Amino acid sequence: MKLPATSSSKAPVKFRMPTADNLVPIRLDIETEGQRYKDAFTWNPSDPDSEVVVFAKRTVRDLKLPPQFITQIAQSIQTQLTEFRSYEGQDMYTAEKIVPIKLDLRVNHTLIKDHFLWDLNNYESDPEEFARTFCNDMGIEDPEVGPAVAFAIREQLYEIAIQSVASAREIKISKKGRRGAEHAISSKGGGNALDLMKLFRYNSSVVRKRKEWYVYEPIVDILSNEEVDALEAREDRNTR
Amino acid sequence: MEMPQYDPNTKPEFELYTIPSHSSWFRWDDIHETERTALKEFFDGSSISRTPKIYKEYRDFMINKYREEPSRRLTFTQVRKSLVGDVSLLHKVFRFLDEWGLINFGAVSRGDDSDNRDSSLGDTELKNQVKIEEGAPNGVRVVALPNSLKPISVPNSGADGSGNGKVAVAGETGVKLPPLASYSDVFGDLVKLKGFKCGSCGEQCNSGCYEYSKGSFVICEKCFKNGNYGEDKSKDDFRFSDLGGNSLTHGATWTEAETLLLLESVMRHGDNWELVAQNVPTKSKLDCISKLIELPFGEFMMGSAHEMNSCPTGSLNSLKEGQSASSENQNDVKMEDQVHDQMNESKQNGDAATEEPPAKRKRIAPLSDGGSTLIKQVAHISTMVGPHVTAAAAEAAVAALCNESSCPREIFDGDEDYLANGLSSPTMVSDPERALQVDASKMEENQSETQDASSEKNDVPLNLRIRTATATALGAAAANAKLLADQEDREIEHLVAIIIETQMKKLHSKINYFDDLELIMEKEYNEMMQLKECLVEERIDVLERALKTGVSKWRS
């Protein structure tokens, strides 16, 4: 479903992921009987719900987890899916919005930090493609990094989409004063979005100043085993 | 294109960048239609973050960034950090430029196998460039024994001077690798030509040497005469081998007559150097080939493989390759000869039927075959394209040659008439063979004419004659093509007629089927009507009987 993007279009759009494929990011973190299962993947919300249980069973069998995990996994996925679907019926405003996306993740031995801009209005954007290019250009050999990067991007986009739904709801409530609504729209979620007027003005250039290049440059670090262990320990401490 | 600081004393240097020819629409100061259609988002005025000006900035930045270092492959990640905007959109622009070759055209292509990668891009590129070195690296001399100074030359069946080295190598390593065929082809003759050092007096044997038949020992003529045979060797053991006539640089004095003979035989026999050498009695095969190359258009005759080498020394090398690998080429040559003969044959016989099979075979073979001569290729191509194209090409070729100098015009005047005749043969559909015969005979006439003319007066330049012959051959090829095309047309018509007939038959049978069906339906209908009548009658019967026997009173 594509929206002809015009800067003045403020028509609400039905909620969906602002990417080419409408996939939901699902994150699992289940701990039972001393065993912990952490995973993150994308799910297609148009798959029938029966698939959830099938998937849970298959995962437990492949990873040789104890069978209690099946129900827990299925439940967790189902909850997140329902949450996604609850947003689906609602409207969101996606006027021109270019948001910064930050990547800060560790996948096995690879540490990635990155910062770039993403257009929410671009319904043809593809986080998977971005992740693929990223891994190719940076010469990353670990095949788990690509999907992790794509997932991180999707998660952030999902967050932003949810926020825009919330703000759309607020606007509806305050629709009584038209002028007020306009003002609210232009400054909605203003913290994150870039001020397009300032950036893409006629006199300014879209080429960044050299001293700013390092900000938007990706950093890929390969960690040694000890560093990995140290980081994991710290993460565990943080989540407890 | 960058200009370094302008110094009035030096010329400004322009750096050249290569882009593929299908991207020649690209201009720095303009945005082309191709860009507008491929990247619509920038040009439909839909947002302030996507304007033509912004697109131009993105594009110019990426191209300039690539051109800072044209040999390294620019990655998207390197550019996106410097540009403000949606990364997906930037990626789209980047991919557009990449596909059109405006960036990364000369860069190393990245390996698809991710196992080859390093985290640093430089290493990746180096790994993908495999360097192949042949033989020992420069500065390294392979010697037989650890401390001897005598270098080992390539073990070669042809070369006899290196026998010592060969034996020693075998002894040392225990494994004697067979010489690479290509190596011996290229270097075999060179080794042969190297001067032999006399085993006894140590001087160079230039003119002739005596080889020891039981081993590999060489002495010069002088020593032979003097009786210095070396230890344990007697006079009878030596055999004379003459190196005199073997060098290419001297001994080739070609007279006009010989050149003429050479050209004729090359035209007749193509690449079959054995026959050519036979026809030119005083010169060896090697001499023939080298002379031909030295002639200004000699490579024209030799075939496209040798055309690649523009410098004579380069061509000389490839010549040696071709010559000493003659066993491999023999098959090709024979095949070429066959085709040549067939072409000639069919022209002379004027038999359309036999023309087809060879032409068909040629059609199936690949278009640009490096092993075939230029004439064969031209004929090949002319069978593939339409006859009008070929005719136009032939005319253009003739015109081009005429434009070069006025002299050939006289020669071609005779040609043009006959070419026109040959090309207007479409009207003579009924008698194509005769036309071809006419062409062929005229061509032969013309050839002999031109050759007579030149033998009378030797001032007609050699290359023009050859070009004449070539142009006539092109014309004949064009006529050939036209005839084949006519045949194909007829075949197509015939086939189409068959198809139409079959369709008609199909329709007819369908109609018949439906007619039968109708008949059956009618019959059934009739039967149904009859049945209906019967039923009505029966009903009437029943009612009558009922009335006869009396009706019970109706209750009102």
C-alpha cells in the first residue's frame, strides 16, 4: 500500500511497517530451569497463527531445549503479534520524516556501531538489503550479523511507527481546534525527526562537512573471546 | 576531469576516465532523461528533500569520490557517511551509477565468495587478483648444479644444445616435468636459433656445427676440420647441421615476382602455409609468413588472431606460435580449406542445393571465430544478416577504399558494374544460379584481369589489387546471401501455407462434428415430441375410461 508522498499530505495511513515488506520484529528472551533462550527474528503477520506453534516446536527440537519452552515461545510470539495487530487498525501520520537510526549491537564476535538516516515515508525501503550491503562492504564474514542488523533497524522503525500512531490519536483528540491540529502535526515526534526545511534548503549542500563524517561512519570491531565474555557478563548484570 | 594547478609553462593534463559506451549520455552539468526516469523520486516535486539539485549533488559527489582512486572499488558505505539523506534513497542512486558504469567501472570486481574476504578491503582486492608468473622470476637463474654457472635452458625435444642441463636436472630432482606445449612453441625456435657454443674451442658456431650423434656435443666447423673432436670421439660420429638458412633477419630478399606468387598462393590456399611455400619455390614457409606480415596489409590476409598484434615483433612471435603448433592448426586449416573449396565449388557449379548445407553449417557455428580468416568471417556474417545489409556493407567498403586514393577507382570501375549486376539479381529470381555463375566467372575474369594488368605494368600498387579482390569477394558473398534469403522466403511461404491448410482442416472437422451433433439433437427432439404425444394420448385414454365408469359425486 503506497502513499504518494507529498510534503503537504497529512492524510492518515493505516498502520504498517514503513518498509517494503510488512514484517514484524519479534524478540524472545525466555528463561526456564536455568536455561536461557534469546532470539530475535522477523515474522510475517499475514501468516496464520497456527504457524506460531509449529515454529515453536521446530525451534525447540532444533535447539534441543526442554519442552517447556514450546508453550512459552508460542505465547511470547503470540503476544507480540497481537500487539502489532492492535495497532494495525489505526491510523498513523507519516508525513515526510527522516529519522536517525543508530545501531549499537553485538553479534557473536562482531561489534557494530553505526548511525544513519532513514526516511519513514519511503515504503520501499528494505532493511535486509541495507544489511546485506553493509556486510558486503565491511567484509563481515559472520552470517548472523546481517539479519541482526536488519532486525535492529526494523525494531527502531517499529518503535517510531508506534509513536506516530500514538501521536495520531492525540491529534484526533485535539482535532477540535483545526489550527491546533496543524501545529501539532508539524511538531509531532519533533524530537527525533530532522528538520527538513533546514537541511534541504536551497542554499545548503547535502554533502556533509568532512569533520562530521566520522559521526556517520560505521564502526565494526572484531572482539576476542575474553572481551566477548566480559561484555556478556555485563549485559547479564544489566538485565537482571 | 581534474586539472592540476595551472602552470603557464606546462600543458594542462586531463585525466581520462573510462565509462562504458552505453553511458555516453552522461554530462556533468546536466541531468539526462535516463536519470530522470530511473530515479523518479527526485523529479516529481514530491518533497523538499528530493530535488534535482540534491540529486545532482549526490551523483557528483559519488562519481568524484570514485574517481579519486579509480582502481579501488567504491563501496556504498564509504559514500553514505558523507551524504545527508535517506540511506535507501542514496543506495538507489549508488546502484544506478554502478549499473551504468559511471562508478566502479575500472575497479576490481569483488569476489562473491565471502570466504575470501578480509576485514580490510585492500586485501580483498589483492586476493582477487591472481598473478600468474611463468617460468623463473626475473633475476633468478636456474642452474644445473648448485655452484655451476651454466644456466639451464628449457628441456625441449627440438633443442640439442641443452642436453647436459637436461640430464643433470633429471638426476637432481628425479622428476622431469614435461615442457608446457605453449612454452616450447614460443621458445623452441628461439633456442634453436641461439648460437651453439663449440664444445672444444668454446667459440660460437654461426654457420654450421657438427653434432655428436651419440650424445649432445657440438663442435664448430673449424674444430672439425682440425680434428679437435674432443675425448673419445671419432670423426664418424659427427653429423653436420646447418644453421645458416634458419634466421629470419637475413636471407629474405623478395623480388616482385616472388611477392606476386606469394600473394596469389595465399589467396588460393588461405592459411595453408605448406602449399603456399610450395608455390613459392625459393622461399621457406617461415619466410613466406614473415614477408606477408611485413607487407602493409599482410595481416589482413592472416586472419583475425594475428590482426591483434599491431607491432611486427609481436606478430612475429604469434607467427612462430602458429607455425610450430601447426599440428593443432592442421585440422582448422583443413576445415577452412574445405569451406573455401566448397564455396568456390558451389560458385562454379552454380548448384543452389549444395550451397545450402555449407552455408547452414556456417550459420550454426559461432559468429566471431578467431581461427577463421577475415574473408570467411565476412561471408559468414553476410549469410546471417539480410542481403540488403550485406549489399550496403559491400558498397560502403568499396566506397571507402575509393575514397582513400583515386587510383583504385579505376580498378573498381570494372568492379562496380559487375557488383551492380550481382546485386540486382533479386529480379532474376527464376535464374539465380546463372547469376551466381556469371558473378563467379566475372570475378575470376576480373581477378585474372587485374593480375594481368599488374604483371604488364608493375606500377599498380600491390595492396590495391588485393583490396580489389577482397571487394569482389565481398560482392560475391553479398549475392550469395541474397539467394539464400530468397530461398528462405520461399520456404517460409511454403510452411505458412501448410499451417493455414492444417488450420482449415481442423475447422472443417470441427464443423462436421457439430453438424453431426445437431443431427443427433434433432432426432432426440423428435423422439421427445413423440413421447410427449404418447403421454398425452394415454392421459386422454385414462380420463375417458374414468368418465365411462362413472364419476363420484363432487362434493361442493
